[in-house]
Amino acid sequence: MRTVLSWGIVLLFVSVFVQASVASEVNQEPESEVVIITVDSTNLRFSPDTVTVTEGDTVRFFWSGQALPHNAVETNELFDSGDPQRDVDYSFTFEVGMNGTFDFVCEPHAAFGMVGQIIVEPAPMNQDNSTNNTNVTNSPDMDDKALPSLSIPFTLASLAVGACVQNRRIQ
Ligand SMILES: [Cu+2]
């Protein structure tokens, strides 16, 4: 009887560990984020004016009902939100391979210091895996994925234990 129970418990633990390692692999996939840059209350500054993102992330220039019309143009015209507007909703995604430092200006107000900088870091998968294990940014997401899948092996293991115990009683 003890052997049967131990076997069931071992099976249960193995299932849980296998699922946990699968879940942690899922969690290491790069998750793209959207970083919003707007205009602050002085009407002549981006807010924030410096952001650090990762390849795959999107920078969204977003403002509405501004007193002055603004735009956002990268110095080498990598991106350009178009003509200065009081309402702008313009997004640009930095694809993998586009890491670097990018300066941008609001054309009508660059002389007033309405400039900004985007630092794009290489995507995690381009880096050495052994130094990148701390890049866990979204644990709620991991819980969402891990919990439903954990229930399946858990149920199977419980059933196995139950079946073994019943067989034992019948004999
Ligand atoms: Cu401006």
C-alpha cells in the first residue's frame, strides 16, 4: 500500500515539475511593450523625453487637444509622425536588429528644446542566455498560462493514485 501511494506521489511531483519548466520557458519569450510619449504641461517638452525600450517594443507618440501642434521626427527620418498636429496618435515599432540610440525632434519646437531620445536595447534572445535569466517582467501572465495547464497533470496523478488504491482494495 505504501509503495502504491509513494508511486502516485512521485508521479504527481514529476508532472508538476515538467509543467513548471514548460511555463518558465514560455515566460522567457520576449514580450513586446508599448511605451507612450506625450507632451508635458509646458507645451514644449516631450514626456518622457528619454525612454529605453527593447527590440520588438513600440513607441507610441500620443497627444490630443494640445495648445500647439507637434510632431515627432527621428533625426535620420527612421520615423516621422507627419505634419505637426494638436492631436497625434503615431506608433513606431523597433524590430529585432534595430537596437541603437535614436534622437527625435518636434520640428516646430526643436529650437525650444523639444527633443527626445529613444534607446533601443537588443532583444533578449540575441544575448547570452546564461546572463539573461533575470529578465522576468510579467509574472501575472505566467500565472495565467501555468495554472490551467497544471490542473491537467494534477488531475491525472490524482486519478492514478485513486485507481491504484482501489485496485489494491479489490485484491
Ligand atoms: Cu512641439
